[in-house]
Amino acid sequence: MIKQKEKALIFEMSRPGRAAYDLPDCDVPETKLEELIPSHLIRQTPAELPEVSELDLMRHYTELSNRNHGIDSGFYPLGSCTMKYNPKINEDVARYPGFAKIHPYQSEETVQGALEVLYNLQTELAEITGMDEVTLQPAAGAQGEWSALMMIRAYHESRGENRTKVIVPDSAHGTNPASAAVAGLDTITIPSDEHGLVDVEELKKAVGPDTAALMLTNPNTLGLFEEHIVEIAKVVHEAGGLLYYDGANANAILGITRPGDMGFDVVHLNLHKTFTGPHGGGGPGAGPVGVKKILAPFLPRPQVVKVGDHFKLNHDIPQSIGRVKAFFGNFGILLRAFVYIRSNGPDGLLKVSQDAVLNANYMMRKLQPYFDLPYDRVCKHEFVLSGRRQKKLGVRTLDIAKRLLDFGFHPPTIYFPLIVEECMMIEPTETESKETLDAFINTMIQIAKEAEESPEIVLEAPHDTVVSRLDEVSAARKPILRYTPNHEASANPSNKETVKA
Amino acid sequence: MNFRYLPMTEEDQKEMLQFLGISSVDELFADIPDEIKLNRRLQIPEALSEPEAVKYFSRLAKKNVNSDDYIYFLGAGIYDHYIPSTVNHVISRSEFYTAYTPYQPEISQGELQAIFEFQTMICELTGMDAANSSMYDGPTALAEAANLACGVTRKKKVVISKAVHPQSRAILQVNANGQGYDVVEVDIKNGLTDLEALDQAVDQDTAAVIVQYPNFLGSIEDLAAIEKIAHKHKGLFVVSSNPLSLGVLKPPGEFAADIVVGEAQPFGIPMQFGGPSCGYFAVRNKYMRKIPGRIVGQTTDEDGKRGFVLTLQAREQHIRREKATSNICSNQALNALAASVAMTALGKRGVQEVAIQNIQKAHYAKQAINQLEGYEVVFDAPTFNEFVIKAPKPVSEINSALLKRGIVGGYDLGRDYKELSQHILLAVTEARTKEEIDLLVQGLGEI
Ligand SMILES: Cc1ncc(COP(=O)(O)O)c(C=O)c1O
């Protein structure tokens, strides 16, 4: 094993006098800064940003990129995140000057192409989800959830009803209850039944005159389709509540079934997942929300509309909840998703879901003999395993995840959903070849064997990464959240230059 | 037609189905009740091959007036700036853009370190102690700051200047409706927050005072005076700031701001019709454990080597769930990376130089327009790269005429401020040349 060196921070590479930019000289007559800005508002101590040459800069970030695993680097079966291949044409299109170099406040007639993209995307997402209207404003799934809950609140209030409770299953993603809290609503968590599905009896007990909505992910975060969805919808609707679809996991249903047809009133999609955003190392995403007619009056302002051949912005939505995100949402991500939808068409999207589901079932059954399968039934785009059996041997799911790193695989999502002990949530996606699936399966089987025969190999993993396991406890106890230069320099402010006017 | 993103061959499919002991993929969907199956094709346009898609999208893109062909004086929150070529090359490295949140630090040190550096740069520019890894955008960051302030002070009123971006105020209002606090807006006087009115609005119940620096009208608020009012009743002082301006302006941290938020778009992020951009969020140490969103911290590995991890996660939605004070999960990491690269490229001297060129060029334009018959610079407050002029005609008329001359004119303030109809907010960045400014001035004069 080669010992890797510590990577310098960009600040540590800095040398006074170097630069990686080049501006023309100021070509207008200059006025003294002091004459333009009151002296007490002028910066005296410059910000300590790095000073490096252009090559230093590129080497630095290239080295950082080499210390990062993306989908293009290798398999990334991170459950609930849909780490599928990110098409390159999407990146190209997003960089066309006509899309990248346009301003959100340009007059409508100068951005007809951009508005056309938004309008068509709204329309096509409405068809894909079975909804009547779509807003593209939310920047990510969580913001979509919150926007939708604000609409649900406004809907109930408009009917003079005081409904403040949001029901979520215990398998729900953390953003569901958190979004409810930020929308000023209370969460009721209901347990899943032994099949990993909503316990309809528990749901019946939880609903009532205070029910604002049930938030449901379907397929749920265990990768299982809520087969009682029609009854669930009935229970919620009869109690006067609305049905919310967390569509972060839509990769199993494209062209097969639609939230609108399942009885949902509102849905958010994570375009950075199902529709190849990409994920950007954590974002930006896009979290459009589709609604049935009853919620349309409450959509955020403005909506893109088509009048004749013309695309316009409609601000006249009197009952709108208002604005949730600046301008038109994450346009660049919306555009990429639109390119993806157009590149696939109806047959492509259907095959996406079919292949994703077949891949997941294949892996699940191949791994079943070696790991505990808590829910032994057909799965959708993902499935969960439990590391219970390995835990008894002293090897935890975290160790298995770290061991996978030695083989160049990104581990699955671990310890989520919370209801499965030592959980591993595996989502292969449709863009991986059978050879890749088999290679991962074989590695998992090997790790299961290692856990029995030579657990230290697993416990000491990873062996080949640029750093070994990191001390997260100290990181949180004594947080170091920024670089601070060595103290001689900073302790003596008189050493610092002042801003040159 | 090939589905080039789908590697499954008929042979693969056959083998997998055989292994599963089923005869068709449809059987894997048997758990979906028939009554809710779609049973028809999606009614969306047929697939485009790659060459067809290129053609289709090029044609759509060409329908948009863009800054390659037109001269932009439009700002109001999103700006046309110099973007070093390095930025696009770095963010196009797919190890960065095809990764997700760095949950597995051993294989995500690149992203984690880049974000740690981003946090440091934001702290340096704002003069604050700690920053997070990004927010959706400046306006949503501002709303989260208000939420935080109400949370820690347990007070239910937020006072915000009308000289804060109208969209920030609109988003704040939706947040306030959700969380159940009141928003009080304070009037503008001579392009700046009316300090007397502010003083009257702030009281014991005030959780936060929020101003923008430079403000929406381009004027540079006197943070020293505002800070005194903000802290009088123990509310938090929240400043939304264009980080580029902080190359020259004294940072809000030096005015005892408690939270500084803003939009990092001026650093390396194209206008992109307003998004994705990159919000930032910085605080004094006291509020470090209240910051929304992801934070990267430094630590060591088993061999004592420096490394980076996501930290203070006990704040976040996946741990706190219904007790969380923010729901943000995915953020704008790739744009934080873009901003970092741009801040690195500019470096210590570059941010000053760019900021100064913005001031000089905007000042030159302001003076020149002020001399034009019928136009008037209405506020005498100091400005950064934007300023307000009163025009002799409706703004839409002026902008249509400018467009014919290849110029995208300024923002029509009448949209948000009744008293400012026929007033234009013009932005002049370092990307404008003297020649371009002169064309604008000439154009305005001839309209
Ligand atoms: C099931 C589910 N819901 C909601 C979210 C939140 O989406 P985002 O991270 O885009 O805010 C996620 C992803 O993180 C998810 O997997």
C-alpha cells in the first residue's frame, strides 16, 4: 500500500504576486476611491484569498478531482439518490450562450427559447406524473416539499379548515418531517407494517379532522411499491386530507404508473435524480412540484403560460403562496432534465424504469443468500439489505461500506431507512451493465466471506484510499470549519497590506 | 433508434429474467394494481437522436438574446461578469459533477476540501467566523437567516429594509407565513434605508434587522449606523451582501453582523436565466451550531493525516427530522466549487481590482448619464456597480429602443416601487468597456 501525502490547501500554495486572472486596465477615467465611498465603509484589510498561477490552480483542482469518486469514476449504487449516468449532451446544451448567458429580467420577447423550454418541461412533467399543473421554481426536493406543503396549507385555509398535521411513515426521508416543520405543520409518524408498507390500520387511526396531508414515497424508501395505495388514498381523502407524493424516487414508475392516477394530489420530482440533473457533488438540483386542479390556485408566482405561439409569465395568481425561489428556479438543471426527457421519449423513459427495476431485482436475489433480506418480495428501483448477520460476527454495515471502497465501488446508502437494522440501501439504476452488477455482487459476496473468515480485513478497510477512516467525533466536538493561516502573520495586523484604491 | 444510456442487451435481459424465474419484466410490476397502471404510452414527443437534439436545442437557444451578442447593463441580482476559463474546465471534471453529497469521506476528499476552501473564502470576504457549504441562492439564504434569528431569539418579528431585493422579501414572506412570524418593511429615503423609520420599527420583539449591502438600488448602506439600531434591542443583525463588493467595502463582519448571506453568482457563475446560482451563509461562532445545511470540517485520519468530513450533522434534517429548523438537503455544491475557482483565480489582488473596476466604470457611466438632457441620477448615496436614473420616458420604451442598438438596458424599478416608475436600475460591471458605456450613453441621449 502506498502512503498518500497530505494534499495542500490552496491557501498553503499561495505566494504573493502570483495571479490566475487577467483583466484589461481600467479604461475609464478614474476617481479616487475616497471620493466615491465614505472612508469608514472602505475595507482596510484585504480578504486573504489565495494567490496562485493558472497552472497552480488547475493542478490543485485536478488533484482534488482525482480524490473524488463520481459516476464516471465507477459504480455508485447510493440508494434513494439514483446515481445514473449523466449524459454529456445535457452539459453541452446547458452551456450554449443562448441558455447560459441570458438574464432572468430580460423582456419576454428576448427569451422565448428559454420560456419555451420551461413551458414544455412543465407540460411534459405534468403528463409524466399525471398532474394538471407544474411549478418549476423549487431548487431541490426539500424545497419542493416545503412549497407543496405551503400550498396544502393555503388550500385548507381557503376552505376555512384548520388542518395542521402531516402524517409520514417511519420509513420517510428526513426532509419530509423537516419540511413539515418549516411549513409550520406538525408531523405524526406512523409505523410500517411487517411487509415494509404503510400500515393501513395505523393510518386509519392517525387521520382525522386535523389531517393536512399524508406524505408518501412510492415506491417507498425500502424500494417497495405501496400496493394498497388506492385504499390509502381513500382513507386520507375521506378524512379531508390531501395526498403528497415524494417523487425523489420516480425512477421505477416512468410510463408505468403515475402519482396522479394513484390518487395523489401533489408531487415533487427530483430532477437531479430520475432526470439526470446531475448531482454536482451535492447540488444544484431541481424539485418541480406538480399539482391537481384543486391546488393550482396556490402555485408559486409566476407561471409560464402559452398564449397563441407566445410564451409569457403569468404573475396574476391571486391566491398564490408567493415566491419560493428567485427567478425561474434552477434553470440550468431544468434544461438538462428537459434534454434528457427529449432524448428518451416515451419508449426510452419506459425502458429506463423497466431496466432499473430488473437490475435491482437481479441484484437483490443474487445477494439474498449472503445477507439478510428484511422484505422478501419483488422490489422496484432499489432494495434494502440488513447487515445483521455480519454484525453478529463483529462486522458492521459501516465496515462493509468501507471495504467496498477498496474495490473502487461507492457504497450503498447506509443506516437509512432508519427502520432497518444495519441497513444497506442499494440502487443500481438502469445505466449500469450486467458486468458491473455482477462485479459488485461478487465483491459483496467476497466481503460477506471475509466477514466470516478474516474480519480484520473488513474492519481495517479502506486500505487503498487517500485517507483512512476519519475522526468524525473530534470534527464535531471541536469544529475547524475554515483554514486559519499560521499565527505569526495573523496576530500582527500591521503586517497586512491595505486595500489599494 | 438506440437508447445509448441503456446498456441492457436482449441477451442480458433473458439471462436476468431466467435467473429470477420469470418470463417478462412485466411480472416485476405485478404489485402495482391494474387500475392505476398507465397502460398507454406517455404523451410526450418522440425521442430525439443526439444530432437531432443538438439541432433542436441550438435552434431554441438562438431564440434568446444573450450576452455574447448584446451589451448588458441589466443586473438587479444577477450580473454579467468576467469568468476565468479555468472555472468551466474545473467544474466540467466529472469526478466533481457526477458525484453527490460526500457521504463517504475517504473517496470524496476532493469535494470536501474544495468546500472547506470555499467556506474559508466566504469567511475571509465577509469577515465572519464560519460559513456553510452553500444555499440554493441569496434570497433563500436570507430567509433562512430570518428563520434562524427567530429560532434563537424566540422573537416573532423580522424587520427588513425595502431596499432589500424584492424577490428576497417575497421569499421571506412565504417563510414567515410558514413559521408564523411577522415581517415589517422599512421605507427607503434617498436610496438608502430610512434610519429613523428603522429605529421606530425595531423593538423588544424584533428577532432580526435585515439590510442589503450594497442594497437593491445600488447604494451602499451605512452599516455602522444600522448596526447600532439593530443591536439596540438584542435582535440579530443580518446583512445580505454581494461578495464581490467586499473586495473594496468593509466587510459586514467588521460591523458586528451576526449573519451574513448573499449570492456568489458574481464569482464564476454564468447568468443562466437566474439559476442555478449559489447562496452563501456565514455566521459568528456563537451561531455555528445553528447554521442550516451541510458544513465541512477538518479532522484527522487514523494515521494522523489531515482530512475533511461533513460535520455538525446533528443540526440537519436527516437526524433531527421534525425538530429540524431547516429542511435543506441538496444544495448548490457545484456552483460553490465554481465560485471557489473564480475566487482563487482572482485571488487577493484580483477581487480588489475587479471590485474597483466595477466602482469606477459604474461611476463613469453615472456621471455621463447624469449630464444627459432628461436623465437624472436621483440618489446621491455612494454606489458600487449599480445606480438609479430617472428617465424621461417609460422604461419599457427605452429598453426596446436600446435593444435595437444591441443593448440590454436596465431594470424597471416601477415593477416593485410605485414611487419609482420611470426609474431604471443600471448595472455596469468590469465586463463593460468604455466604448460600450459610451454607446449606452449615446443611445439614451438619442431616444
Ligand atoms: C426520498 C427522498 N425525498 C426527498 C429528498 C430530498 O431531496 P433534495 O436533496 O433534492 O432536497 C431525497 C434526497 O435527498 C430523497 O431521497
